[in-house]
Amino acid sequence: MFGRLVLAVAGNRAVRTAISDSPLSRPVVSRFVAGEDDDAAITAVLALQRDGLHATLDHLGEDITDAAQAAETVAAYRKLVSRLADAGLAEGNEISLKLSALGQALGADGPARATGNAHELADHAYAHGVDVTIDMEDHTTIDDTLETVRSVRTRYPRVGCVLQAMLKRTEGDVRDLGEPGSRVRLVKGAYAEPGSVALTAKNEVDRAYVRYLRLLAESGAYPMVATHDPRIITIAESVLTPAGAPAEFQMLYGIRAAEQQRLAAAGHTVRVYIPYGTDWYGYFSRRLAERPANVGFLLRQLTSR
């Protein structure tokens, strides 16, 4: 309920303008967003590498309104991939693609446009030794997104995908995608979804998460455990190791850094989701919705000088 309320308020145009334009919000934003350009992204990856951590990089921008913006996103990712390779940071790192940023919602031909752009970026990324994961967004886009995943995987089977434990359809998607080597990032879900398609109680989502994790481990897939929940992390360690599955844990930039290092020291692969770019508001709103403390931190910044 709290998260839904925050997302509803954040979606108000006046609220968006106030937060986006206020310099007082920047200290909060910088906690979750590495910076506005690829220099900041590279700096963040270097810092993670020194700690034995890996990165997945998201060039922010999910509310595009025309094909030119989609082309700019493609160009930004191409530049980032080239810079990662030039800096010796390609191996072990990846880019995360939101298909809405690649034109998925631009009319009837949007899904095909986004698929074409995803193919182009996968070609460029894998030519430079950088992995790719295709992000998942709200429930209305899932079928188109999974179709893009299947299309790109015909050439690059390592392309990762994302499934959301909160959605009622996810068990079927887990069974469809759960095959040896399939890279699947499992998240709880951060979008405000209706009860008709999503579980709404936290304990139901948690149980679904663990159930889907077990299914992925048993299928021979490569589960990417994307959570900050201490209890689920503990369960994940016990589920993956007996099943002989590799354990990769993923967390967001700026959250639970000590736990990231603990998991890495225990021998697990740990990947940090690094968002960067100027269009940070949508991503930032979802981080606010996840924890009341984040909203409190923002309000203190906006009301104090």
C-alpha cells in the first residue's frame, strides 16, 4: 500500500517538476544514481571492480516519446560499451536494456523497432565482450518483451531476462524460461500493478520468490538473485548450493554495500545495478516507493537548508 501511494504521488506532474528541478534533491538522487554521463558510470564500475564486484549498467530513459530519443539511447549504449572495452572493463560486466527506452511503446511498430534496436546493441556488446540483460517493465509489456528476448537469444543465448515474483503469471514464465544456462534475473517487482495481475501481500510475494528460485535452480538455469531482503538471501544461499546451481546475487547501486562485499567474500558472484543518465526520475520514484526511509530522507533534504 505504501509503495502504491508513493508511486501515485510521484506520478503527479507538479511533484515530478518540483523534485526534478530542486537542487536539494540531488544528494538523495546521487545515493541511487551514479551520475549523469558515461564518465560517472565508468568511475562506478572501476570502484566496484576494486572490491571484486561486477556491474550491470542502465542508461536511464524510459519515457521516450519519439524515434529520435530511441536512437539516442542506442548511441549512448554503444558509446558506453566501447568505453568499457577500451578501459579493460568488458569481461564480467553487462548492460541492462529497457525496451521502452528503445522504442517499444512508439505505436504499432514499436515492439519491432525495440527488437531491432536490441539486436543492434547485442551485436555491439558481444563483439566487445560485454553481456546483455533485457529488463522487464510493467505487466502490459511482458509478452512483447519476452518475444524480444527469444528473438535476440537465437543469436546470443547468454542474453539475460528479468521475471517479477509479484506477478501471477510468473510461474508459467519461469517454467518456459527455466532451461540449462538460461540467465534469469528474479526480482520481487517495483511497478504499481493491479490486484488482478499481481500479488499484493508481501508474504505472498516472498513465498512466490522462493518458489520460483527453486524452480530455476532445479531446471539448470542460471538464477540471478536480485534482492536486498536478508531472509531471502539466506534462503537463496541454501537453495542454490544443494541444487548445484551457481549463485549470483544482484543489488542496486547505493544499497547494502557491506552485504555485497560479504557475499563476494563468501565466493558468490555479486553484480551491482548501476543506473546513470539525466532521465532519472522514473527509476528514482521506484526506489522511494520501496522504503519509507527513502521518502523521509528526501523530505528532510527538501525542507532543510
